[in-house]
Amino acid sequence: MTAPTLYDQARRHAQFMAGALVLSILFVLVVERFFGHSTIAFGIAIVALVFANRRMLGFNCPTCGKNLFFRGIFVVPWPNRTCGKCGTRLSGTDAP
């Protein structure tokens, strides 16, 4: 079995973050349902999401160092298959 490519690892992180977002929303909804409106629950959810997303900064192009999740100055929830700066294929396949 071959090792996962950088793109595959970044894609798994994006899927993990989608799940973490759903769990954070459910956490806030459950707290609000049983205890009423709580900015503390919302704050906990935000801090947990920021903490879970810290790995995102490690997904950089091995050639030029550009992050896979950045498009110019914007951060997007899905990684690039091809580096936007140097054009290096990061997915290991020829599929778009």
C-alpha cells in the first residue's frame, strides 16, 4: 500500500473539520435546549474548533511552502490538488 499523498492528508483534515463543525453545532444546540442560551457553550465550541484546526497550518507545498488551504488571502475549507503558486501536483494523480 502506498503512503497517502499530502493532498489526501489535507483532504482527511477537511473531512475531520466538517465533522468537528457538526459536533460543535450539536453541542451548542443541546446546551441551549437544556440550559437556555449560553455564550459559554458557544465560546467553548469556537475554541475547540480553533484548536482542532491548528493542523491546517502544516499542510504546505513541499516545493514552495504555500499552504494548500489558502487561495490568495482567503482560507477555504478544501485543499488544492495543485499548488497555486508553483504548480506542483499534490494529489499524486492526473485527475483534476
